[in-house]
Amino acid sequence: MGDEWEYIAASALAATGGWRLRLLSASGAAAAVVVGAIVGYGFSWDGLWLLGCFFASSSLFSYIGKRHKAKLAEKVAKGGRRDAIQVLANGGVPAVLAFLAVIQPTSLWDELFVVAIAAANADTWASEIGPLSRRPPRAWPSFQPVEAGTSGAVTFLGTAASFAGALFIALAGAFFLDARPVFVLALFGWLGSWFDTWLGAAWQAAYRCPACGAATERKRHCGQATVHVKGWRWLDNDAVNFLAVIGAVLAAFALVH
């Protein structure tokens, strides 16, 4: 049990740091410990380092242009501190893959683990860097201009950041886990971000405030209930993130293996 306790301790230390920096809520920190411990058990320190690359890079970019991105806060359902649901939306699939790696060790799980983290990182980098674009986002797939912060909208800057995020994790995966081919794994991670974009544009729930008329993901705005205008009510941003990661992993499994 020596190594297992070390994985738990390392995950707890990282989660505590995230909580103190106001990147994680208390529930988010607790979920991060669980995910980290499972990933460590399944993929050892190499898996934890890769998970750390995702958390550190996404946290760094969350600080860039923070004042500008704060203007979009009323459109999204949650704030900047990730809660347990948000942590599990990105880390749940990697944790399942780590569990499978314990049951039946094979390099396949290493590659799919890299794809899962790459998909989560691609979406996160796009979400953190895309809003800094000087050009208005465009709805996908119509590419009509829409308000900044609209679910499923894309910018060239955000799209480039998305691919860079997937490639960064794929390169780290090659270093830590010897997962290859790098470019193919990066492409599947990037594909996950496009799943996210498609689900956000076509099916994610959207609401409108009856008081101020603002489009938002929130069910309450200006102190009153918002009006549902499109999408499935159960499909919020966390569910979209979770399904996008699953989509990237399943695509990689089906097309490569």
C-alpha cells in the first residue's frame, strides 16, 4: 500500500493548492483527490504527471485575460472554481481507463488515457483562450456571428488553442507514457473538442432571462427563473464535456484499434 498512499498524498497536496488558489471548490478538491489517486494506481507517477500537465496548464490560462473573461460570467452556468461535477466531467473517463489498466494491463489504455486528457485539455484551452479573440465568435456549423460566450461558438484563436492543447498533452504523453503516435493521439484529442462544439451548438440547454433578455446557461438570472429556449434541459456544459471526452476515446478505440 506504500505507493497507493503516496498517490493519495500527492493528489491531496495538488488539490489543496488548487483550493487555496481558488481554482477548485471544496467538493472539486475532494473529487480531484479521488481522480488523482485512481489515476496514480492505474498509471503510476507517469499518469499523475500527465494529469498534472493538464491541471497546471489549464489553471495558468485561466488567469490570462481574467478581467476580460469575467464579463462573460453571466452567460455561463458556473464560475471559475471547478466543483466536483466539473472535475469528474473531465477526469471521470481517465479514472475509468486507469481502473481498466489495473484489471487488464495493456498499452491500449495508456493511449486512450492520453486521448482523454488531450480532449479535456483541448476544450479547456479553447474555452480559456478563445474568449480573448478580437473577432466575434461564429456559431458552428453555420458560422454566423454570435455573442461571445455562446455555447458551440468558435473563433480561429480558440480553434488553434484547442489543437495546441491536444498536441501539448500528446507530447507529454509520449514523454511520460511512451504513448504514440503523437500526432494521431493529438488529432483524436482535438476531435473531442469538436464533439464538444457540436453538442454545445446543437443540443446543450440554453436559456433567456425574461428581465434583461440576456442569453445564458443559467436557470436563474436577475433573481428570477430563466426561460428555456433550446436544447435538452439535462445537457448542461458539464455533461457536454463528459460526452466529448467519451466521444474522443471511443473514436480512437474504433478507428485505431
